[in-house]
Amino acid sequence: MDQLVQVAGALLILAAFAAAQFGRLDQHSRAYLVLNLAGSAILAVLAYAESQWGFLLLEVVWAAVSLWGLVGTSRRREPRGAH
């Protein structure tokens, strides 16, 4: 079961990457950042459970950067009715 969850997490990250490379998603879009955050968070949990410290470091940083970008995109959005 862990392997299926691990593959799902990797597919989320790879889907975002492929979509960006083929011009389907902007790397600053919410969808791209959410896919990266979800995938890296899944992989981080599994890395922690399996004591894979290097992989955990990679995935935690990946998730943190994705979250930072997501917060940044939320802050840049103009509130509704603010004209």
C-alpha cells in the first residue's frame, strides 16, 4: 500500500512538471503549486515513516517552497469588489 501512495505522490509532482513543460500550466499558478505541495507532502510523510532522511529533507523543502509560492499567489490576488 505504501508503494501505491508513493507512486501517487510522485505522479502529482510529475504531472505538474509535465504540464508546465508542455505549456498547460504556469509554474506560478495555483494548480501547479497545489500539485507540487500535495505530492511532496505525501512523499515527505512516507520518507519520515521509513527514516529516509535525505529524501525527507528534499520533500520538506519542496513542500515548503510550494507552500510559500501558494501563499504568495493568494496575497497577490485582488479582493473581490475592491475597485
